[in-house]
Amino acid sequence: MRPSLVISSFATIALVVTGCSSSGGGETTTASPGASGGKVTLTLATFNEFGYEELVKEYMAANPNVTIQMKKAATSNEARDNMNTRLAAGSGLSDIEAIEVDWLPELLQYPDKFVDLKSDAVSGRWLDWKAAQATTADGKLIGYGTDIGPQAVCYRADLFKAAGLPTERTAVAALLGNTLDSYLAAGRQFKAKSKVPWMESSGALFNAMVNQVKNAYEKDDGTIIATENPEVKALYDKVLAASAEGLTARLAQWSDDWTGSFQRNGFATMICPGWMLGVIKGNAAKVNGWDIADTFPGGGGNWGGSFLTVPSQSKHPQEAKALAEWLTAPEQQIKAFVSKGTFPSQTAALEDPKLLSSKNAFFNNAPVGQILANRAKAVEVVPFKGPKYSGINDAMQAAISRVDIDRTDTPAQSWDKFVTAVKALS
């Protein structure tokens, strides 16, 4: 869900590792009893907001022999650090561990550390590219897909009105267009009439756009090309040029300044994958004017998304698998979407009338279900993310931040540091 922002410590795991029938996912599911035939306690570890609180209660009511204890990390990075440490130690992980897509490739290197979740019951449940992200080369499925992050553009209609720009979402979509250049051109129009920055940061825009590049940092065989890829350099230059023009608010996502900016007209637009809607609503409480346009620079892109895994450490792998299967069934994912805005990755869920008719009162009663379903269908490129992807992307975000937020480096200076960081990862 949230992008990873720190260099991975997964190398620790590499040193340690190299050294050494569930239901069909309907409304209710009865998990198989434990080996002793008695009651079973399962631990479920997530991060941020998955929308599982009420679902867990529902599952336990339908399965009285199962007790579920939830653990929720504040961020994806916190969950990742816990996974790295306990996977390396060989103990201490929960029966179900949520993982974020950007650090999933690291885990795919060690499939024996996870239960194979593949079964006929879930065949065809997810969008093909979503299931492929959690499938090993030899066909093992180590994760059940939860949400995806189809991206639209959220905007402050009140600030648009004050700047003399269109405010109705169809007209705004036309103004923004479907290219990065048209989005930035609209920003220049806005800047000419407003003192409010057009967007939050160059790093946020880069992260959204790089997810439309098939092989941004690595070839399919894992060869690192990040520092030589002209698409990456051109995107780096363009988002930092936007910063130099004054189009960004120079705010680091998830920082206190960024969170507080929602209450003080911090910026007019932001790239918003489905999971971001709940974040905006939470940070911008009592702020009127937010809306969402059915368009995206580049046409369509996916940012983020998570999976549920069952580590081999689990003492109750079959019961954990049954719970993970139930939580990721279309019916439950619709409920999670209604609760927290986590947009489902299941093909049946994407056609569900409850999803397509869903509106969000905070975003001017926008038909968010239909808009995000449209954005999901617009995704044409699913980037290759190998074991080094997350670390390289962290280094890229640091490079952009040095210029846009910290203002300590020129773009050229910071790019040279990025090259050095990538060489170290190699």
C-alpha cells in the first residue's frame, strides 16, 4: 500500500537462508480444526489499513473454534523490518503475514519459507498480473492478493474554482489529459492564478509514473539497468524540472508536514491510487472540496497493493490458509473496500454492483467504484520488479528528495549519488 522508503535489510536473510484444502471463499468458511481437534488461535499481521477488523469478527463468529489475534504495524516499512528479522531468525512470524508488492520479489527468492497457497478453489480469482506477482518460476503461489492501486487524480475543486479552472470532474479530466506533459501543463495554468502548489512532491509523481515502465530498474533476468535506462533518467529530469518551476509543495509523503498540509491548503492535486482515498479523508477531515477525476498521466498505472502469505513457521498452516483464502474472496474484499477503500484485485469483485455503484461522500459523492474500476482496466504495463527493485527505488526516492525537499543537491549531483548507491546494491 504505502511505498517502501528505506533501504532493505534483506541481505541479512540471504546470509541465514543460504546457510542453512481450504474452502471456496464464500460468505462463511469453516476452518479445519487443529491437529488435536481442539481450538486454534491464529495471528494475523497487517500494516496500515486493510479493512479486516469487522471481517475478523465475522470469521470467528462463523468458526467458533478459531480465535484470531490481529497485529497491525504502522507502516509497510515496519512490517517489512519485522518480516526480515523473524524470517532470518526462523521463528516469530505470525500465521498470516501481509506483504507489500514492492518487497515481494525479495521473498520470492525463498519460496520454501512460505506455504504454497495454490489450489483449484482460487484458480482465476485474481487479475492475471496480480496472481503472477506472487507466483514463483516453478508455479508456486506464495501470496493471496488483497488490494491493488489503480491510480486516478484527486483534486481540490474549491482551489480550482478560485483559480478559474473547471471544477466538474469530467471537465477536470479533460483539462488534465492523459499524459504527464498535459498534467504538468494544467499545473502551470493553475500556478499562474494561485499561490497554492500544484502537487505534493516530485517523488510522489515519480513513483506513480515509474510504475508504467516495464523494465525501469532491472531486466527480466535481474540485470540492473537503473542508471543506464533513458526512460528512468528522463522521468527523473522531468519531475525535478517541475520542482524547479515551483509546481511542488516539497513535502515528503507520510511526514508530519505532509499530514498537516491537508488542513492548510497544502496542494491542489495528488496522484491517488485507491488506497490513498482513505488517507486523504483521514488527513483532510472537515476540509471541503476534494474530488476525483477519471484520468491519469500516461493512461493507467498501478501503485502498490498487498498480499497475504502463510510462513512455513506457522503451527497451523491449513487453518491459516483457510482464513487467508476467505479474507481475499471477492465478497470480503468488497466489504474491505467499503470499510477502508482498499480496491479489490479479484475479477469477480471488479464486476460487483456494490463496487461499481459505490460513491464517496467526502469526494463530492464521486462514483469512486466505477472510476477506479475504469482505472484498473486502463493498466496496460505491469512493471517487472526483481529482488533489487525496492532498494533501487528507495535510492531513487532519496535522490529526488535531496533536490526537491532537502534542497541540498543539484539534480546532477544527486543523480551521481544515486549511481553510487545502485552500484553498492549490485
